[in-house]
Amino acid sequence: MYDPKSLKAEEFIDHEEILASLAYADEHKDDLPLIDEILEKAKLRKGLSHRDASVLLACETPEKVQEIYALAEQIKKDFYGNRIVMFAPLYLSNYCVNGCTYCPYHAINKHIPRKKLTQEEIRAEVIALQDQGHKRLALEAGEDPIHNPIEYILESIQTIYSIKHKNGAIRRVNVNIAATTVENYRKLHDAGIGTYILFQETYHKESYEQLHPWGPKHDYAYHTEAMDRAMEGGIDDVGLGVLFGLDKYRYEFAGILMHAEHLEAVHGVGPHTISVPRICPADDIDPSAFSNAISDDTFAKIVACIRIAVPYTGMIVSTRESQRCRERVLHLGISQISGGSRTSVGGYTEEERPEDTVQFDISDRRSLDEVVCWLMEMGYVPSFCTACYREGRTGDRFMSLCKSGQIQNCCLPNALMTLKEYLQDYASDKTRTLGDTMIQSQLQDIPNEKVRKIVEERLVKIAGGERDFRF
Ligand code: SF4
Ligand code: SF4
């Protein structure tokens, strides 16, 4: 029985409720008065239920689809302005005991060399990432209690935060590791992680069990209830995601919104981020074997509908997607992207991009500097801001600032100051020139005169070598 407040996976992600929502969406996808009513509701910027949002996703009437895109773009502008937060993944280990059929790290893949970074190797990787200009990382590791126990992850986090190289520092470490216990989540919280990220992969239980035929990840309920345990362990900010292409996208879309509604109903705070990866080629993995793979158009529509349904939730797209595709979805709702990524264990210290231990093939292979420059050429402000979590603005505190719009008073000033740091320390001449011009013009958009003055003073100090100012 569907119950968003239940702590049982099969009740808050109720299969029958998803099917009923999809049937309702099919029945009403051409019902223009209803679609107009849903769009009016969405304009209030308070989000939409999974059922209403599913109607928008199913709608194929061209002018309504254009209205959906326009509204998504407007909501994106209202909440995130033209800022895009930058991050990079850091792969610690590709040892894994699971059997996920879509991931080359699955335990019976014998082609792939197995590797786990030592603390010294992590140090070298982090310095390489700092030298690119990164401040925010997402740690990735396979599930393996022998090779990658929680102690290894905790020690690695400590190592990463301790490295101060030139003007570099990693200021926020998000963690994407397997579902674990409340006790381990508490340890991660105490280690000072930012967001705990765990992709559901698919919300369809039967498919989930087939795609994860063995290993601890086979347990659908344990995996789906992980975010509740993370929150019980004190982690305020959690990041959801599905791997589009594993099951029917409309099912996943309803499922992920139900998961968000569940977190809001139980913990009073929805997901901090939603990631939208799509299945893509990798060693031992052929995406054409997955018949639910989605087109670029469908992908764009999913991004737009998520943006409308959960306006306060950050949305992440990785370098799995091509430059062209990323460009398209940035307009529609994406607020965070990775840049200069290597998806292999130890990849950042290799001169040549290594291919033998990658988790997935990268479509966008540009350097961070090229990505930063490209964003600015399109009018976006690349932001290396990590202020909220460091100022204790997490969980419901963060969400209430978001909902009242007050967070906007911090985001643009912080974006400009962290961009200035990047330009001073890491940018090419071309990027620096473009960035300095952008900062000057964006300063005028800071509405509060007092804040603008402070930012101007701090920008001078950053040019003089001082670092790490924040609001
Ligand atoms: S998706 Fe994660 S759990 Fe599954 S095989 Fe890959 S690394 Fe292991
Ligand atoms: S101020 Fe907070 S919400 Fe805004 S960009 Fe920085 S960390 Fe994100």
C-alpha cells in the first residue's frame, strides 16, 4: 500500500502507485486544460507531485512541450541564476563484490585490472586535481568489505582534506559508496562529508534484482532504504540518481520523485541533488544490449520535468554526456557539472588518459579550463563555491534558505570570489581575460550594495594572494 511516510521501500516506492500514475499520465497526456492547470501549479515554484509531473513528461503536444521547456528554463534562472557549480569524481578503488550487469567493475569481469589507491597515491591524485583548480570532489569506490572497508574510506577523506598544495584545497568531499549501516553513515558524517550520493540505478524491483543478480547490492530494500539510514546517521544532504536506460524512463522518473517525496515526508527535507546518468559504453558493457536506452530529446525532457517538479534540488550531469548534450540540458535545469574528469582509478596522475580501469567512457574529454571557458562563452558563471556546507547550511536549514530565496544572496558573491581564485591560480590567459570581464559585469547583479562593496574588496584581496572568502 502506497505510503510516502513508510520506512519500507516497497511502500514508499509502491509499484502499483507508479503503474497507476503512468496510466493516469497516458490517459491525460492530451488533456490540455489539465496540462495548463499543472503548468500553472508549477509556476508557483513549489514543485509538483510525481503524478502531475508524469503527465507533463507524457505530454507530446508540441506547444505544451515548448511551454514545459520554457518554464524549466525560467525556474532554473530564478533559483540558480546563471551559475554552474563545478566538481570532479575521484575513483579510489575498482574492487567490487557485486554483479551489476551494466558496470565494468562487476566482480566477474576478468578483463579489467583491479586497483586501489594507497594514501600516497590519493595524495598525488588530489594534488593533480587541485592543480586543475578543483575544490569539490565526489569520491567513488566499489563495494568490497575486504579491500574498501569503511576505515579505508574514512582515512582517504582525512587525507584529502589535509592536503594543502600551493593555493589549492579540497573544501568539500561528497561520497558515493555502497549502501551501508547507520553506524557507518555516522562515521562518514563525523568525517565531514558533504553529500552522500547513492544511485538507485532502477526503482523497478524486478528489474533491479535481475540487474544485480548477486552480491550485497542485490537486496532492493536495503539499497532503497539507504538514504533513511544515512539521515538517521546525521547526514543531512543526500543525492539521488537513476541510471536511465536500465528500465522504462517514465517508471524511473515517477520513482525518483516518489523517493524525493518520501524524504520530505519523513525527514522534512528532500534530496540535495538528483543525478541523471544514462547508460553508456564501457569495457564489457554494450549499451545497445539495454533496450530502454533513451534519446537526447527524451533526456532533455526528463531534465526539464525534474527541474519543474523539484525546483530546490540541484541537478548534476557528468562527462558521460557529450558537450552538445550538456549544453542543451544546462539551459533546462542542470546546476552542477563535472569537468576534466577521469573515471579510472589513478587517472589524474597519468599523462595519457588511461582506458583500462575506467568505469564508463567519457564523452566530454575537455580539460577543466576548456569547460570553464566554454561555460563563460555561453554566459554561465562557473562556481567553485562550497560555502553552505562549511557554514553549516545543510539539510532543512539549507532548504528553508532556498525556499525563501535568501540563498541567492550568497550564491552569486561566492561564485564570483571562487571564480576569481580559479582565474588567479589555474586559468589560461584566454579564460582569465574572459573571466575577469565576466566578474566585472556580474558584480552589478549583486542587489545589496553593502554585499557588492564587500565582494569588490575581497576580489582585490584575492588578486593580492588571499584565499577562501565566503558568505
Ligand atoms: S555499479 Fe558499483 S556496486 Fe555495481 S559493479 Fe559497479 S562499482 Fe560495483
Ligand atoms: S552558497 Fe551554498 S547553495 Fe550557493 S553555490 Fe555556494 S554552496 Fe551552493
